[in-house]
Amino acid sequence: MKILHTADWHLGKRLDNFNRLEEQILVLNEICEIADEQAVDVVIVAGDLFDTFNPPVEAIELLYKTLKRLTNKGKRPVIAIAGNHDSPSRIDSPDPLARECGIIFMGLPNTKVQTLQLDDGFEITKTDDGFIEFKLPNYSYPLRIIATPYANEMRMKEYFGEEKNVALQEALKKSWGKIAETYCDEHGVNMLTTHLFMQKRGGETLEEPDGEKPLKIGNADLVYSDTIPSQIQYVALGHLHRFQNVGSDEQPVIYSGSPLAYSFAEAGQQKYVNIIKAEQNKTVEQERIPLKEGKLLVRKRFKSIDMDMAVAWLSENQNTLVELTIESDDYLKPEDSKRLHSAHQGIVHIIPIVTNENRMDLSTKQVNLNQDVTALFADYFKSVKGQNPNQEILDLFKEVINQQS
């Protein structure tokens, strides 16, 4: 059977003042097309469906339309779990209607899904807290999924009760192990999906995305991949925005990543969905499929003397969102800023950088207090900004001084 794994859609997310909804529409349409072209049997969305607890209406509409389309008219189950950006009650609220369409929402770690049989579609044959077993058309063996949506401290107390004093790592190991021992034998495909901060023990220390609500505080909320039961053939993770495997080739533990770059720390990252080919009692096969839609996020640097070159580059790279750094020995003139913005409508930030040789260190320079107030202001401005004020700023300062006279 074939499973498509995606995560971290963050519908409704903005980049500074830039709305990303049109890009999200395009990339989710691309994911739907991939699901159909690859003839996948199941889709897993591993959390952070929305960017906020109260997403805009258009983001909610986009989620429901996309998930319904992914179900292929109820023939393909779509499992969508809550992430740390999602409200569990909002994720769970459409469940009665969504189930009839083939969409399984899970907002809390102890969610128990009801059994279900859809005409000409799939069947949910067994369920438990945080567990679902599917019977899919054309397959003699079942698909089992252990699902643990994001759990903060309050949710963990509900989920684990008195065991909350036990470290998250040990609590999850015990819970997952019990479910796997009960339901996940070798006569089916066994998977886990969760939205947690997970990494390989002794491996690279991973970084959470810029602007993310942090999941890892010290090591208390860090979960190692060796917590996962041996019966599990594949783990579909959400939270980190870069595609990576924190497990092994034999037991992949995969962050599929976000479908769009959502901060300039992700500039240049290729985004993917992951297609898993799974059989009972065998190591899964994987295929990363690159996503093409969405604007590139680019960090670009120029010197102020290369303003013509900067404008030319901006004109040639329109389908981007840009963080532009300008090195200068003087304050960026308004006309230069206007010229840059006129050349490109996707400049998110312009960062002026003053070269070191033009900085003034007042701690080693004696200030001449006999200067007029405008010269004193110019010295102060350079000490704070690291560059000389331009004529427009000096004129504005003089105007303010004259009004005070």
C-alpha cells in the first residue's frame, strides 16, 4: 500500500505583511495532484494544519476543501492530527461530518475514533485511545496507525493522569509499547504519526523553525527515536520544517517538512511530500517528491554602490520573497529605498549594514561640545546608527529644533 505523508501546512500564516494564502492554494493543489498521480491509498497530515488557534475563514475553507479532495470521494482515508499551533477542539469539531467523507480528525492524544464503514471505500475495524486499524480495498492485510497529536502539559495530565510526573519520554514509550503489543503484529502494516520534538539519541541537535512555538524546553520535552516500538515500520512526524530522518533506514522516523518556506531561515530549502510503499513485515520503501509551487525565499546582499545591480537582480527574480541587505557607509536614502521597492513587490525586509571601517566608537573619541547642536546630533546619530545622517534627516532635525525655538 502507498501512503502520502505531509505536515505543517500552517494555513493562514503570513510572512511579515505578506499573505501566503494564494501560494498555499497552489501547493495544496499540487499535493492533491501528487496523491492522485501516485494512486496513494492513505494520506497522513502530521499536525499544524493551521498557524493559529483562530485561523481566518479562508484558511478553514481551504483545509476542508483540500482534505475532502484528498479522500478521493471517500475511497482514501485522510488522517489529520493536531499540532502545537492547532486548537484541539477546532480540529475535532467537524469530525462527525468529516468521517462520512473519509477524513479522520484527531485533536487530543487520547482521541478514540469510532468504527466506520464507507460504501465502496475503506473500513475502520478496530480502535482504541490513540489507535486506528483500517481495512483498505484491494489489500488482505490491515493498516494500523498509532496517532499522538501534540500534547502540552495540560493535555499530558489528561492523557497520562498520575503518570505525568514520569518524563514524557518514558510515558510515551510505555503508552506506545502497550498499543503496539496489543494490536501491531506482523500481519499488517504498522505506523505511528505524532507532532513532537524528536531526534536520534546521540545524533545532531536539531533546530526548531524560526517563529515556531517551541516544543523543546531544556530536555524535558525531548523525545528520542529509540522510544518507538520495534513493531512500527514508519513514523510520520510533524513540527520541524526541513525534511529529515531522525530514525534509521530500517525504521524511518521522518519529518516531511512544511510545503512552503515560512521564514528566511528556510531560504533555499527544497520542500517535499514523502510517499511510503509498505507491506506487512517488511521494511518500507520511500520516495521524496519535490514540491514546485510557492515563492522562493531569498536572502540577497548588495553594496550601496551596486544599486543598479540590485535593481536589475530584483527585476529578474520576481517570483520570490526577498530579505535584502544593503552595505553602505551612509544612511539609505529614501529615493534608493523607493527605487528598490518599485523594482520588486516582494521585498519583505531591507536591512542596512554599515561597514566596520565607517563606524565611529565614541568611547575612544572625545566629543567636541563646542559644536553647534546640528553637529552634535550628527555625532550622536552616527554613534547609534553607525553611519552619517543624510541630508533629509538633518533637515528634519533642524525643522524640529526651529519649532522648539
